Amino acid sequence: MAKEKKVEQITDMEVDFAQWYTDICRKAELVEYASVKGFTILRPYGYAIWENMQRIMDGMFKETGHENVAMPVLIPESLLKKEGELVNGFAPEVAWVTEGGSEKLEERLAFRPTSETMFCDHWSNILQTYRELPMLYNQWCSVIRWEKTTRPFLRSREFWWQEGHTIHETA
């Protein structure tokens, strides 16, 4: 990938809004493009914004009884397929791991486009009775979706987000 140059002049918003937005994000030193197309580097100012949002929201979630967890970044294809329609919506954007070291994997592994399947699988393995409910989980993580058109903070191939998943006795 060609080395990105520092933004010297900001594109006029009226001329090219999308480029203006990107110029602002880069000039403010919030984000920079990485050497892999569609990926960005969250710079210190950008990461500080993320940390502040996370700190505020995390406190709010904890007040409602949510607990933080961390699900794996890789999901077996067989597990992802169980989600049916949900997966069909992500199918064109899923990035796959097919080798581990120099060995071909028996089953493809998806880089996490979302974590619903992992939460459901986890709960099916640990829950034994409805008396253990509700379970209120929160996850701070990055996800990968092979987006065709990318824009800092709005659409990139890897982005940071918050996922809240809960399971209850009744709907």
C-alpha cells in the first residue's frame, strides 16, 4: 500500500463530503490508515475518545447488573451457520482463517463479524436451569467485516464496538 502523506489541506466539504470527513479525522490525529487496505490505526486522541465512551457506558451497564466477558475472535463455520439469516446478512463480509501455521484447518474459522453465536453456544454449555437467569453480559471488542467501501469510524474492516447480550426466563 502506498504510504499515506500527512493531510496538508482539508478538502472543501461542499466539493467532496466523504473526503472532507476523512481529512478531518486524519488532521485531528484521531485515525490513520494501516498498511492493510480498509484497516485503520486508532491514534491516541481517537483511542482516548473510545476509552471515555467505554468508561461512561461501562458504568451504566454495571448499574443494571451487566458483567463484562470476552468471547473468542474466531468462530467455527459450523457454529456460525447455525445462525441462519443473521449469518446470511454477513456472509459477503466474513473473513476466514483456513490455515494454522503451515497446516490446513479441518474447518474454516470466521473472524468474529458479531458474537451472537458465541454467546448462545456458551450459554447452552453452562446453563442448567432457568433459576440461573437472567444473565446480562457485555463485551468490548473489535470485529472484522470485509467492507468494500471504508471510512474512518463509520465503516472499516476492523472496528471497535460494544455488544450487550442477555438471556431471560421470559420474553
